[in-house]
Amino acid sequence: MNQDTEALQAKDVEEMAKYGIVRQPVDYFLFDTFRYTSLKDAVAQAKRCENATEV
């Protein structure tokens, strides 16, 4: 199980509450072998690859 989806242990939840830490899910956009946090960046790379194969 990867770190992004792993279940939190009770002690982890307690520490988060103690320090005011908030867990926030993150969307990833996968293109080729790379992972992007920005759809704009993923699309830009896909377009660069598309243009490179058209030449």
C-alpha cells in the first residue's frame, strides 16, 4: 500500500490532532512514466511528446 492511501494508525491520528496537522488527498496525473500534480503540466508534456513524434 502506498503512502498516499495507507490507513492511519490511532497514534498517528492523535499526533495529527495534537500538532494541528491536516491530511489532504492529492490528485496525480500520470503520463508516460511521470506523475504530475498539475493537469496543465501533464498536458503540456503530452503535447511536447506529440509534437516530437510529428517531426
